[in-house]
Amino acid sequence: KVLADTKYITEVHLANNGIFPDGAKEIGIALANKKYLEVLNLRRNDIGKEGISELEKCLTVSRIKELDLSGNRIGDEGCRVVVKSLIDKPKLVISALNLSDN
């Protein structure tokens, strides 16, 4: 609820919180219109391929500069989804991207 109610959120750090796919979907929905989001750290939350679909929406509208989705079991397809959502933004400058251990 806090994420959804905060208009100008720029950083979200929720590493190692046991978010899983359902939690990732809720976070994705809450961040879907957060165009000022620059840092998203969801490292080691086992969000899986199912959870990455909702997160994709927030990646397409945000100004992400640092993204850590390592250790989330999103697999090759999930990594492709993430990279495609970032590549489709030609003016975006990524300074850190971590998709390891997926």
C-alpha cells in the first residue's frame, strides 16, 4: 500500500524478503505508474517467471538506472522479458543490471 500511495518514489530495496510470484505481482501493480523510479532491488526473492510479468510494466514506464533481480529463478525467458523492456527505451541509461543466478 505504501508503494502505491507514494507518488515520487525513486528507490525500492526489498532484497531477501520472500516476495515470491504473488508478491512480485503486487509490487509490479503498485509501481506500474512510478515514472520516477530509478533503483529497484528485488534480489533473492524467488519471484519466478510468473512474477516478472507484472514487474515488466513498471520497467517500461520508469527511469530505471539500477536493477537487481538476481537469484529470482526467472529463467532465460524472464531475463529476455526484462532486457526487452529496457532496450525498448532508447534514452534510458542503465548503470547497473544484475540478472545473475536465474
